[in-house]
Amino acid sequence: MCFAFFINGCVEPFSPPEVNTDEGYLVIDGFLNVGTDTSRIELSHTQNANATTPVIKESSAAVSVEEENGVTYDFVESGNGAYFLPPQQFNKTSKYRLRVKTAFGKEYLSDYVEVKDTPPIDNIEGKVDTRQDAMVMQVNTHDPANQTRFYRWKFEETWQYRSAFYSSIEIVKKPVGEGYEIVSRREDVNLCWRTLKSANILLGSTVKLSQDVIKDLPLTAVPIASNKLYIKYSILVKQYGLTQDAFEYWTGLAKTTEGTGSLFDPLPSQITGNIKNTTDAQDLVFGYFSASVEQKKRIFLTPNLGTFPRCNAPDTLTIAEALEVPGSILTNYFGPRSEFVLTTSQFCADCRAQGGTISKPSFWE
């Protein structure tokens, strides 16, 4: 049995840490993907645990990765503190480090790190656990060379769902003149897709095993009551090989989060990672830079678990009454001469109100 350590987080990837200070320490999240996909680095700042304002992103920085032989790879900013580097022909036997120069003149540099290869994901399975009343998503992998030993995973789950009622008509402003009118709905707001990314710290190690094999390691439990599994569900799993130092960093971070409920809350300097300010050792920076091959695998499931969404019966309004409330969500006409309309809440007739989008994902089967 492999060693696995999990921390349940929110639905955004690696939320910037909360600390008991108003100092906005820099947070560097990302890694060098030496495989065939894009590398991504995100820069943000810590915020006080009691803060209610949005997290501050670090924009207009110069982000680059330097190879030991002096070759430099520059990232391009895409906005909102995110920086990208397209796939390159990296030398996997070389070492790399990250350099970040902020718009305010601060410079941060990581240690040189070796490239850690990652074996492919063997398979992903969903197994129903009646005790949890959930489907547990499990991952399997192995390294026949017994060289990986330390692993980390992330995942993105996407599910298809419907609103309780079908809305075929809507109230819109008249194109000419004042007032509103009822027209046939231009787009289908009954069927949606929603995607959530994990922020869980998911780690596994086979260092105490004779064989480098990860078997049936649980990544997440999808509650049946959530109805994510009622129509169609998909999960994309990303797998990374880690060095022992990187594994110890993420393990320490996970233990701190588990013990306090917020990242880096007690004694943050103990787990600041392998990145430092080049001129000010007292300037804390959070994050760990690593170089790895990202392996990905996606599966689709149609287990038909859960129930069709339910809402209270729609209200009946005359057309005149409905036009007085242009924000109403209408389902359809009612009555022998269609002199009435049925109205309900946005949540019950517009699937977008539940956080999804009516645009079908490009990867969807």
C-alpha cells in the first residue's frame, strides 16, 4: 500500500495563503513542464486571514527559467498574474531555476532543480462507496524503473446537468420604443456543463515499497447527492513526479493546512520553499519551483446516480403581470388561449445560475 496524504481545499487551484499580517508576501505557484504542454506560473500575494477583498495578483513582472548552461526561456504574461511558456525542447538531464523580477524592482530566484520524469497514468476508475454515499475516483500508475517514488496529482472535474424546468420563452426589451415583450428564447439554458479544479494537496509515495506502484489511490469522492453523476461526468487527472525535497515541501504545507485551516498560518518561514529574494533575506516568498513531465488522462462516466433536479411548481401570471417584472424567468405559455405564462426562479429554469455554462466543452464526448 502506498503512502498517501490528502488535504481538502476549495475549488480554485492553490489559493494564496492567509497569514496573520497585512504584509503582502509574494506567492509563486507553478512548475516547468518539460513535456509537450505549456508551462504556467501564477504570481499573487498573501492576505490577512480576515481580509474580504480579492486576492492581489502580481502583474507586469518579468518571469523566466534559466538552464544551467545559460539558456534563458522567457514567459509571456496573459493577464491576472498568469505567465505562460509554450512547449520547448528541454534537456531533461540539465537543471533549471526560476527568476522573477517584479514591476517594483524586487527580484526572486529559485534554487536549481533537476528534472523529474513522470510515468504515464495507467488508469482512472470510479468506484461507488456506499458508506460515503459517493463515487470515489481512484488513480493507478507505476514506474517499471522504480525511479519516481514521489508523486503529486491535480484534477479537473466536469459534469453535465439540467435545470429543473425548461424555459422556452423570455422577456426582452423591445428593439424599438420602450417597454418589454415576450419572445422565444434564443438559446437553450436548460443544459449546462460546469468545471471545477482541485486545490487539494494530493501526494503519494512508494519509497517504502519494493516496487514503484500506486494502486487504487483515491483522489476525490463525488457525493451522489450532488447530482454530478446523474447525466455524464468527466475527470481529468494530472500527474507529476517529484523530487524528495519537493515532496517534503508539499507534505509540510499539507500538514500545516490540516492543522490550522489556512495555509502558512503558524511560523510561515518554515515552509517558504526554494525561492528567495536575491537582495533581502527577510522578504518572505511562498512557493516551490520544480521541473517535471506532466502526465494527463481523462475518463467519462455515465453512472446515472442521483436524482433529476426538483423545484417548487411554477407560478402562473398573466402576460401583463409578467411584463411588469422583466427579470422573471418564464418557462412557457399556459391556458387554452395562451393568455398566461409560467414563471419560476432563475435557479430552477436557467442552468447557468448554478455556476455552469451552456457552451459545450471542446473535449466533451
